[in-house]
Amino acid sequence: MKKLDYYIIKKFLGTYFFAIALIISIAVVFDFNERMDKFMSHNAPWSAIIFDYYLNFIPYFANLFSPLFVFISVIFFTSKLAENSEIIAMFSTGMSFKRMLKPYMISAAIIAVTTFCLSAYVIPRGSVTRINFEDKYYKQRKKSTARNIQLEVDSGVIAYIERYEDFSKTGYRFSLDKFEGKQLVSHLTARSITYDTTSVHRWTIKEYMIRTMEGMEESITKGDRIDTTLFMEPADFLITKNQQEMLTSPQLSVYIDRQKQRGFANIKEFEIEYHKRIAMSFASFILTLIGVSLSSRKSKGGMGLHLGVGLALSFSYILFQTIASTFAVNGNVPPFIAVWIPNVLYAFIAFYLYRRAPK
């Protein structure tokens, strides 16, 4: 590491954080102006608006548009270096373009690690507070009922609830089937089942009947109430909009595996979120290389052309990533492939621009 490396890293990260602060400040003003009436009509306290909502709003949106900020930062200050003939001076000392990329990649690595840690661990915890605030003071997003719930609660044990109401923690017309291989050995039906909020996985079954099959013989047991442990919770089937944003990456991994075992089909959004956090962090390296390759050449028109091309590429990257995610949710594209397609495509663009960059 030389003095020139520290100079470029300082310029890169300084411009990056300044761009974030500027854009997020504008976003907060517009967001507050849009939501102010709702906040006031629901009597939201100022402490909750500031600490529960906006303190968690800022890192969420900063991280969401991090690729755009990386691109703008690289294009802006590298174009300034080229315009002031500083890059020509670097090359005149015998420095190669590859060597000049070293401090850029170090800066990109710092941003990538920070972005991943925020998206995987910090922001999900803040999103719980932010979404709970929105649910209370802006617009209700949480589901309070669910219908036709069917899931595997244990190996060979299938639970079914016709209707579940969260306000009473009660499900109606409950059944529980136990299989050994492909043979049904036990069938329980009940009028209702209620979740015990004081204990994890604890349920109370009311007005039940159990049919037990042993070969050609069948026995029936009836009762008014029975307490049991079932490995399911209301959160397993009351899926809130954007619930995947409230889970850390380890929690997402466990949740996806558990839901796959239970036979849930609507988990693509959770898989996309899991892979997206890694792909978005890796994008910092690709977009940095594109930005340096584009703006390191001195242009007669100044940085205007570089900024225009850079903005077009960064917005197209975000758009392409959204389209690919939509194909994964609504089509047959595997989430992992859908999330990484934009990175692979832009990696080829980065390689092409790197080959054409001034050496």
C-alpha cells in the first residue's frame, strides 16, 4: 500500500458515503412528506417516527441502492482524476492499469463486506421494528387469517387446518394424519386447535376424535381437550408481505429448509432474498471495474458522458435484477440462477470494457 492507494481509497469511500448521505436525505424528506398525514392521523409519537421508523429506514434504502452509489462514486471521482490528467501521470510513472485497480478493489471489498453484514444481520432486525411501526401507524400489512393450511409437522405426520384466526390464535376443523410408509395408521379430527403463546410449539386440541388403524382393526378415541406439542407455529402459515426482509441470513436458511420439508411451495421470495444478499455484495466488484474502465479515459466532453453512461448501466442493472427476480417468483427459473444472471451478464460487460480501457 502506497500513498497513492490511500488517496484513491479515501476518494472512493468519501464520494460513496457522501452520495449516500445526499440521496438518503432527499428520500427521507419525500417519504416523510408522503406519510406525514397517516402518521398524524394515527397519533404516531415523534420518538417512534425517528427511532423506530427512520433510523431503520435509512440503512435499508442505503443498502438497497448501494450498487447505484458505488457506480456513481467511481464514475464521478475517476472522471475527475482523468480530467485533471492525474491518471495520465500515474501511467507515465510505469504504473499499469491493473495496478491502478488495486485500491479500487480494496474499496469495493470494504463496501461488499459492509453491505453483506448489513443485509444479512443488521437490517433484518431493524426491519422488524420498521414494519411493525408501519403496521401500527401507517398501513396494516400483517395477515390475521389463513385458509386451507396443510403442512408436514413431523416425518410422516400431516396437519390440516381449514381456517385460522390470529386474533384468537385458533384454527378450526383441524385434522392430523400419521403415516407409516404409505399406510395411514392414525387419523385425528377436531373442532378447533388453539396455540399456547406461553410455550413454543404447544397447542390445545378441543373436541377431538382419533381413529387408530392396526391392520384390519380400528379403534376410536374421543375427548373434550388434549394438550400436545406440534412442530408448527402461526408464523409458519401467516406469511406477512416482505417477511423475508425480517429474517437474518441464518434464519432464512433454516426457514427455507424447514418449509421445503413441510411441502410449502411459496418460498421462492425467501430463496431470492437469501441469494440476493450475496449477489448484491459481489456486484460491488463488477460495477467498480465497469466504472473505472469507462471513466479512466480523458474525454473532451468532461464527465457528463461518463456519468450518463454510468447511470444508464447502473439503473439497467437494478432493473434487470428486478425482472430476473420476477421470473423466479412467477416462472420456473431457479432463484439462485435468477439472482446471479445480472452479475454474470455485467461481468462480461466489465471484462469487455476492461480490455478496451487505456493501458
